[in-house]
Amino acid sequence: MSRRWLSRALIALVVPAVTVPVLATSATAAGAAKVPSVEATAKIYPHVGTSSESTSKVYGPGKKCGQQKVVKGASQTTAAYSPDYTAPEYASGDPSLYETTGERPSVYATAIKFKNAKAAIAYLHGYQKSAKKCPVTVPGGGAGGGKVDCKSSMKKIGFKLGNERWGYQMKATCTIAGQATTMVTNSLFVRSGKHVVYTGATSMDQTAPSIPKSVQFTKLALKTVA
């Protein structure tokens, strides 16, 4: 199982989970898969003070590349967690409080609940098969039409949760019109019975988010969705 194939499979699984619009909501829709609360997340990432959530249908791969189909009986919730910039500590205007760093990463989670374990397995293995036969492309020509040059590396994150799991830390440095930006992301993906969770923590200052915290947050997400 090659690193390239695994990265493509992970991308294929993640894309349908995180591209849904993130809309501010006061509570997750009744019966939908649940994501960790702000309060619970802040125990792991103290800088977190608010979140935006959205619920959506779950889409599996279709018969042809690029096609998708609704998975019946499944629900999905995505949440993006961030600091509460209206809190008193931000009144100072200290620019370091607004930076996305390894210590203060952007944090997100997607939780999916299927009608049974068989459906969850079919979803995962269906996207694995699709990623193997269908190329993954990234559209776009760069900000302002400038040339984008990216170099990336990836290492596996080992952890023990659920029935199936993937974990990777990816570092990507992209140069746009001579301006270089480095992003480091911890991505963890777990299936436990009929539940699937995907979590991520991303920094933009070249320092890596804590792997133990990423594992802890994934464990919390798995406990919450169940």
C-alpha cells in the first residue's frame, strides 16, 4: 500500500466531508451525528471559544469517476472551531493572538453516523476503491493568476482507536508570486462500528500541531458521535 495511494484515498474521503458549507447554528439537528461541544474541545485546545456547524446528507462514490450518491439512513455534521474574538483578551489587539500556530491551530471535525456498521464499511471501502482508479485533481490557477509552486511531505501518525483508522501529518510549503507559506496539518480518520469521524488541526507558522492533542480530540469526537 503506497504512500501516494493512501494520500489520494484520504483526500477522497475527506473532500465530501469538509466541502459542505459551514453555517453557524446553535445546536446540531435532532437525530444527526454529533460533534464535540466548544466546552469539551476547549479542554484540549484552550484557545477555542466558538464553533460553526453544518449538517448535510452523506454522499458515497458513484459508479463512474466524479459521481456521488446519497447514502440512505446516514447523517453528517461538520464543525470548525476557532477563538472567540469578542472575548476580553482580544481587546489588546495583540497580533499573536490572531495567528494560526502549532500551539493555536485551526481545529475541525466531521462526524458521520450510518444505519449500521455494514453501511459505514461500504462507504470507506467504496472511496478507497474509487481513489485507486480515479485521479484526484486540484482545480484553480492560484491567487490573482500567479503561479503556485507547492512542495509537500507526509508522515504517518500511529494511534489506536476504533476498528479502522488512518493518521497523517502533512507539511506543505506553497510559493505564490514569490511569497512562501507553510501549512502543517494533522489528519486523523477513524471508523468505530457504524460511526466515522474525521478530525484535523492545522497551523500556518511552520510549527506542527500536537499529535497527542489530535489523538485526544479524535477520541473525544468518536465518543461524542456515539
